[in-house]
Amino acid sequence: MASSSHLQPGETGKISARIDTAGRGGIVSKRIQVHSNDPKKPVVSLMLRATVN
């Protein structure tokens, strides 16, 4: 979930994401996509990685 649905150029925000680690161990990864109205980069992929003990 993003901290705001509308940001002006130059503004910043936060994106929250969760990875379900139940029953998993070691390195876990998840890719999320952020969509925007930026004509040069309408979609940005973010890779989340965590080590589960």
C-alpha cells in the first residue's frame, strides 16, 4: 500500500509490502510492481529479499 495515491513531481512517499514467510527458511524474495503515469517509466519493479531464520 502506498502512503498516497497522488504525488507531485519531486515528492516522496512510502510503499509497504509483506512477504509471508510461514514454513520457509533461508533467502526469500518477492517482486512488486509500482505503476505510475511517468511516460518514461510507467512501471518500476522492486525486488524484496530477506533471510528467514
